[in-house]
Amino acid sequence: MNDDFTSQAIINNEFDYSNILPTIEAVSYLVQYCDSMNKQLIKLVEADEEKNKKFKPEYKEYNYKHSYGQQLEIYIREKSYNNITCKDYETFITAIKNGNLNNISSMDIKLCMDFQRGKGNDLVEHENSFVIIFKPYEITFARKSNYNDISMNQIEEQINSILKKFPVANCIFCNKEK
């Protein structure tokens, strides 16, 4: 991730991918990417904490301070009303191997890349939410952020790029042919 500074903005982007076919392989690749971004943010937070360890609280300066909203969650709703939550790529793969991704009613991938930035106790919350919702004939990707951050823009672009590589099938329920 890039440490370039950001400007305050309201970003609320939504994309419709209702005509893609969410195969297990394609969705697994998307989850793997989201997991790698989440782990990369965790490493940045840990490095920032280590760098600031030696300073008194009022002299600490953070680019990436831990925020309680930061997480990755893959929520699978089975038709049998049995719900499964995966917190990383490894548990998602285990769910696949256990047959939990066959005949589901929906699935949400929520990547929350929140962090705090600032000096001393004057920290500003940077909220970055990336949500991909898979429902039959209704597949959406939404990003909400309170800062225009180059790193988060790149994550949005990469998720869109991955989704655009999914197989496409236009049908009577969703046809995006022009």
C-alpha cells in the first residue's frame, strides 16, 4: 500500500455485476486478494506500532494505527439456513472443501480497511469499506470511504478488475448487452 497522504472526501461507489457467473474458482481468487489486502494492512499497522513504541504518546505519529472496524468477513448463507462466517482465505477454502459453497442462497465479502492517522492523541479515523454481495441475479460491489486515498482507490480498481474477469452470461433476468 502506498503511504501517500489523502484528502477528505465522501466516496460511495456502487457497481452492478449481476450478469457474471460466480464460480468457486473466481470467487476464491477474489477472496484471496481481499485476504492479502487485509493482511497487508495488518502488517502496516504492526510496523507503525513498532516504530512508535519508543515515543511518549504525545510524540507518536501514525500513518496506519489499528481501528476496531478493520476486518475481513466472508458470510455464506446456505439454503438450509445454516450460516458460515470465514475470517480469512484459509477458512474460506476449508468451507469450500466441506461443501459449504454448493447451493447457497447468498454470500457477502466484507473487507473493512479502517485505520487511524495522525499525531499523538489527535487521530483521524479513515473509513474504507469494500462489500461484494452475491445473490442470484443480483451481484454488486460497493465502496464507501471518507477519504480519497490512493491506496484504497487502487484496491477498488483491482476488485473491479477481478470481477470483470469472471465469466459472463446474459439471460432473461439480467442482460447487459448493448
